[in-house]
Amino acid sequence: MNDIAAILAKKLGLPESTIESGLTVLLRLLKEKSSGGEFENLIRLIPALAELSQKAADPVASGGAGLLGGVMGMAGGILGGPAGDAAKALAGFQQAGIPADKIAPLVRGFFEQVSDSGGSDFVSRISEAIPALRSVIGEIRPNA
């Protein structure tokens, strides 16, 4: 069982399986946008993410298949850049069953958990690499 998914499921009042589906969307985006070996370092830091990371690599397992995924993938390609990334992520979250009002709390909660697990440097670097994340996660400091 993924501790991060369990914590976020309780916090957001959603089934753990839905949270895990949403996290695969987020991990796919992070994997695409992180530089060097940062993503692999994140997986080493939080081994529970390894299984979700494998699902994120498989478009069928992570909800990338289907008409909505295809349409939003095209929209993301047309929009390009940060707008395209945001459109693809939004479609992925919706397809994973994450209600629109729970997307930002899910993303912020994930990064809080990463930061608390010793990944505050990763959080800082990835928020620089994905400017749209900065408005969602704000400034996150690890709990002492």
C-alpha cells in the first residue's frame, strides 16, 4: 500500500485507488519534465512511488487511452509548452476520476509529502521546471 496515496485519500475524502490513478498522472508529468536523474532520485528517496511510476510509464494503465485522452493529447500538442502540459495533466486527472476541486489539493499534498520525506530540493527544482506548478504548490517547507 502506498503511504502517500493513503494519506492523500484520507485528507481529500477520495478512494485510495482514485488517488493512485491521479498520482500516476502527476508522476508521468514529473518524469517528462524533470532533468537528469532527478526523477530516479525521487523514486529512490520514496520507494513506494516505484510501482506508481511503472504505471505512469504505461499509457493504458495510467488512463492515457480512450477518446478523452486522445482528444486532450491533441489539444496539448496544439497548445504546446506550459499550456499544453496543463491541458494534458488536467485531462489526465479528470480521466483518473479526480474532481476538479481536488486536483490542486492532490498536487500540493503530494509535494508536501515529498518535501517531508526529504525531497524539498526536488520540489524546488521541479517547480522551477514546471512554472504552472508554482501557482498550485506555492512555497512548501518540510515539517520539522
